[in-house]
Amino acid sequence: MGSKNLKAIAVRGTRGITLDDSEGFREMVLSTLGSFKKSPVASLEIPDSMSNQGTATDVKPISSLGCLTVRNFQGGIFEEIEKISGDVLRDTIFKRRVTCFGCPIGCTRSTKVSVLGFEGEGVGPEYETISLLGSSCGVSSLPAIAKAGYICNELGLDTISMGGTIACAMELFERGFLSEEEVGFKLNFGNAEAMVKLVMQTGLRQGFGDVLADGGYRMAERYGHPELFMGVKKQEFPSYDPRGLKGMGLGYVTSNRGADHCKAYDTVELPDNLGIEGKPALIKRFQDLMAVIDAAGLCMFYAKGVSSDEAPDLVLSGLETVTGAGYDMKTMFRAGERIWNLERLFNLKAGFTRKDDTLPLRMLEEPMPAGPAKGHVHELDVLLPEYYKLRGWDENGVPTREKLAELELEDEL
């Protein structure tokens, strides 16, 4: 859209919205709100809930697993984590909670920074912004991270891709593959001023930002070291290291839109996060559920706000009371599976193959250097074939005719 100078699409409805079962919908909403308000995600009685700290509440737990992105995924534990955590955000730059209409969570933070050189105000930073523009760049200044996030918001930049691209550039610089002359200034890990400056340069395609604007993969390839790009299908990793979250790593690889934490899930308690048994089935089920949630226009925290066992029931109840289309649990998951397979077929027709379903060599060959996941790599060679089999795809990741016929998609092959 940006290449076409399209800035916005505005849509205004003029007719009312009818529900198949208004009373049932009302009861479902009240029940769901009750479930959310008791959960660790939305309860205001719990200090580190998402309602109290926003998504930044995940910074410390993921770090405690040793799975936070640190210096372009060279490690999983950030030694200055106490300076950028959710409770620090709450106690220093927080102004108020920001919520979508009717939401019991209110995960977004309105913040303000007064630190000289990083002044500004806006929303965020979220967990991913803190980790990708923070720990992944070796930056421990929360005001600098927030400032970079404000700029991304104003210029329409994704903070995950932006942070991952800068972190990759920093590693290229520290390894001597990228010179100070080419960048215009030192680009060492921990350089908060350089990080913020590059965000602005990228948005305006000025200076070295013009190189970064094409993304981390193309930048790393330009300097002869694509192996230092941390992502899948040329999309930068979110802040969960696959070596310590095996299910998340499989989700990155099999997501239809590149590395994506919104289409993956993993247990986040030791040692389950390090195990691989049952992970392909877990990931497939979550992907199919998320396909339904996305198609229904729901927030992904609809699935995270309650237990993983309760989420499908809530989604099904919502679909049925609104549409009355006759969904049951089986047909709802089948709808998600149809969506997932259609997206896969689109990618195959666009030229993607099994070779694109992979992780960087760092994840597969370089053991995690320290922390609870120390010594671990990702066992993709074991997990991916099992996932393909569960999906009803062949050894190359292509949906079989039998699977497409089952989903009434045989004409799409």
C-alpha cells in the first residue's frame, strides 16, 4: 500500500447489526468477561497481569526461561533486564491504560518520556518493542526504546522488523562486515542514540536508513552474510528464541506469513518449553483456532485471556450466537484448517517450497550459550515431518489430494 501512496481506507457503516441469538450473545459476553477478570491476564488484583503492565509483563518471564532475544539472538538472557521490564514501565513512564471498546484487558499503555534527547509521548512500548528495539539491540534505556516506538507508530513501521533489522546491522558492524563510514556513526550493541536515529532514518529512507528500509534479510545479503539475519521467509523473528521454545520455533517455520508469534504457541513453563513431544499437534491446533479467530475479527488475546482448553468453547459460542450458522467444535476447527490450507496453497503457487520452511543456522547448529535453555538447539528435522504428516501434507509440505478433497478444496490445487 505504501508503494501506491495509499495512506488509509475509511469505511462507515450505516445499517444496524443483527445477531442470531441476542440473549445468548449477551450471556456469552458476560460469561466471557467474568472468565477474563479472574484470569492472570486481565485481573487488576494481580500486579503483573497484562491489565496492570500491558504486554510488557512478558519481559521478565520470557527472560527467566532464557528465551528473550539478546544481541540479535546471540543469547537469551539480558543482564540489564531490570531496566526495561514491565514494572519499570509502569513505575516510570506510564500515564494510563488504553483499551479497545469493551475490552476487559486494556493491554495498551499510554506513556510519556521526559528524558532529554528521548522526549515524547504516545502508546507503548509493547513487549515485542521492548525486546526487539531493546535487548536485541543491547539497549537498556527504556526512554530510548519508547522514543523509537513512538517514531515507528508515527511513520508506520513495524517495531519487530525494525528492531530485528537494526540488531542484525549491529552484529554486522561488530563483526567488521559493516563499517562506521558506511553507517555514518558507530553502530555497536547498546548504542541507544544510534538505534533511535536509525529508526527515523529508515522511515524517511535517509542515510543508512535507506539500506535498512528493505528489511534485515536484504541488508544482510547485501553485506555477504545472510546467515546473520534472524527470521523466516525473510520476515524478522519476534522475541522468542526457538532454541528455548520449541513449539514457537515450529510455528515460525510453518506460519504462512513468515516468522509470526501470533500463529504459534508454546508452553511457557520449564521444562515443557524445551520438550518436543506433542508440539506439532499443539501448533496445528492453535494455528487452526487462530485462523478462525482472525476470520471472525477477534483479538488473539481472546485465546490468551483464558485457559487454552476454554478458548475454543468461547470462540464457538460467539460464532453461533452471532451467526447461527450451525457450527460445532468439529466444523469450527475444520473452517480454520480450510483457511490454513488455502493460505498454504497460495504460498506454493507464489513459489515457496519446503526449503523455505526452515530456521537460521544459528537456531539449528549453535547451542544456546547460557541460561535454562543452555546447550539446546531446535530439533526442526524431527518436528517438521511430523507436522506435515498431521496436516495431511506430503514430505515436501504440499497438501495431498486426499486432504484437499476432505476439505472440499480439490479445485484449488
